[in-house]
Amino acid sequence: MALNLSQKQEVVAELAEVAANAHSLIAVEYVGTTVSQMTAMRKKARETGVYLRVVKNTLAARAVEGTEYECAKDSLVGPLLYAFSTEEPGAAGRLIKEFAKDNSKLVPKLVVVEGQLYPAGHVDVLASLPTLDQALSMLARVLSEPAAMFARAVKAVGDKQGGGEEAPAEAAAETAETA
């Protein structure tokens, strides 16, 4: 079904808004993908914060003008499905990688992250990025490790000097005598 001018403008405006706020873009060839596979992928995309859209490449090229995805304009050739990660950079990569395992006709064509155009092979790199929760837990572990190491060192020194359990009792006895 052909779109009239106002519908095309709406599509471009919607895609431009998504592109302005997205973290990454993956363009994927989808020819041969069944309707049920696309439906399952769209459902999973909604759950994981990925915006999926099939639009004409000319409309997509207009939509990404002035965004960090403008570098992909010349590479938008053929029937493409656009996957924008709206919540975290690796979400689209994980989605495409997951569905490409079961569907050999789903072929990544390009990856764009922070204004850099990468070849299709970078989908695996993007998919391996940690989620926000994973990254925060890694950061917490890194920040807490020095304090834990210090506490273990102090305990080891105290145990070595014989100050284990007896030291608090002796210190309490000394304070009671001086009072």
C-alpha cells in the first residue's frame, strides 16, 4: 500500500524521533522471514526496548539526517528491517542474534553505534555488551572489592598478632579497670 505525502512525513518524523534518542542501530535483511517469526520478533522487541520498523530506505535516509546514524545513509540498500536500541546499546544486537540463530534468512547488514558505522559482524560484539543491571553489578563489585580486601588484610594481621577474639574482651576489661 502506497503512502501519501502526509503519511510519509509522519513515518519520517516518528523514525527521526526514535533515531535521535536511540543508542544503536542495526539494519537487517529480512526477505524470507515468515509472518509468525516477525510477530515473535516484534513481541520480544517491545519487551526488551528495541524499536523495530520496516520502512522504505529513502524515508529512513531522510529520518536519520542530522542524527548520529547519518553515516549509514549510503548503505541503506535493499529490503531492510531497522532495529533501534532505545534503552541500552546491546538490546538490538541480542534480539537480532537470537532470532538469526533460528532464521538463516535474517541477515544483518550494518551496525551503527555512536556515529560509527561497523560491518555486520559487529552484531556479535554489540550483543555481548552487558545489560544495565549487569553493568551496575560489575561496577558495585569493583567498587566494593578494595574495601573487602582491606578488611581481610586487617583481619589477617589481627589474627597473626593474636588479637582475634581475645582482644575485645581484654580491651573491655582494661576500660572497666580505668573507670
